[in-house]
Amino acid sequence: MSERKVLNKYYPPDFDPSKIPRVRQAKNRQFTVRLMAPFNMKCKTCGEYIYKGKKFNARKEDVENENYLGIRIYRFYIKCTRCLSEISFKTDPQSTDYVVEAGATRNFMALKLAEEQAVREMEAEKEEERTNPMKLLENRTKASRGEIEMVETLEELKELNKRKVVVNFDDMLHRYDEERETEAAVEAASELEDEQLIKSVFGERTEDGTIVKRLADDATDLLAAPLNNTTTKNKKLNPLVKMKSALIKPNSASPACHETISRRNNRHTGLSGGMMYSSSGSSSNSSPLAMTSAIRSTLSF
């Protein structure tokens, strides 16, 4: 099997390259190149529009006896996509563009025409200044006057900017202080609202840091509160028990209280002695009704 890419070739031992005849090529030879249409054009034969960017297999050749500042000029030949008529155009280094030679007409381009008109006017003005010294002096005077006006306008703008840019540091600091106070007030108000919300949900915090979820106990409320069941039961006690509790001496009592208690004790002692005497000296048929009446009289006192 032979080599597919044919990288190596066989040269026989008796090979003599001088025996190979030279091919005479034309001086201005044409090459086939791939290019795109550089502008919009219209075929003169069939009226077909060829738009910019359409690709062609064109023939390229050098233009004889033409150059621009040593830059070579090239000519290209393409065929119309509809009627296959030949269209030729060449490069224009002077204007960095292309020029149609035959077979088509270039479409109207307003921008290109405006640029060409501006270039023509500039060249005409330079030619007039070169030939007319008075015109050159007038143009220089106008240019100097325009420069002076431009400098004055710039100075005015700078002065206006300086007036606007003047900074008063006192006002600036005062404004910053006001903004800081406003922010602090807003933050304090928000914290107060949050604290009230927390108290309403979790209860109030006392001075020692504990959280109270109920009303605090007060001594005055205990005095105003009704008696409990134990106090109510004490009312139904035996009168002798009441009298005995009344005879108990309190720890902290006034002199008047001590005197009253001692008087009651003396009377109670006399009553008990009388009862004992009457019970011992009297007859055995004394009724308990007399003892009950004596106790009631003592309690009423």
C-alpha cells in the first residue's frame, strides 16, 4: 500500500534537475483569490444588486504603470451572480477605498460623498491661502480671535465652578451632627417600642434583674383582704379559749395594754376563787346554770 500523504518522494540515482524544462510564466500573472465584495454595487448587464460582504472567487493581478507613493495597486475580476458578466474594480490607496472600473456601478453613499466634499473644501482653502496672502492674514486673525474667546469662556466656567465648589466646613459639620441626632432619635424610639413589646409579652424586669409576670405583693392589700377560713373558724371557738388567748401577754404591748390585761387577770382570779369557794362551801345540789351565768358576765366585761 502506497503512502497516503506522500511526504517522501523517490529520486532515482540518475536524476538530473537541469534536464527539466523551465516553464515560462507571464510577466503579469493572475492568481485566484477568495474575497468579499468591498461595497454595494449594481450589475450593468442584468441589474442584479451585489451587496457588501458577498464572497467571490476572484482573479487578482497587478496594475501596470500605476502606484501611489510606492504602494502597488491591484485589480480584481469577479462575475455577477445572476448573468455571470465580468465586473472589475481596483484598490485606491490614496483614499483607502476601491474604485469600480467596469461591469457595475457603485451604490450611492452619503457618508463617503460628505467626506470627499470636506476634503475638497480643505484643499481649496489651502490653495487659496497659498496664492492670496490677505486671505491667509484674515484666517489667522479669525483663528486668534476664536482662541481668545475660547480662553475667556473657559475662565468663566472655571470661576463658576469655584463659586459652586466653595465648602463651608461649619455648615457641613452641623449637618452631620443633625443627621447623627436624627438617627439616634429614631434608634431610641425603635428601642423603646421593642422594650414595650418585650414587657407586654414576657413581663417586667425588676431592679435586681428578675422578671415579674404578676403584680407585686403589697402590705396594704393584705390588710384589706378578707379573713381566711382559719380566722372564720376561730370565731366559733369556745368562750373559754377566747378568754385564755386574751390572757396571753403580747411581746410588744403598750403600758395601757399591760394595765388592762393585769386588771382582767385579777378579776378572772377572783372569779375563779369565788367559784371554787362556792363550789366547795355550797351544797351539792348547786346547778350548773349559775356557773354559766357567771362566765357570761365575766366575758361581757
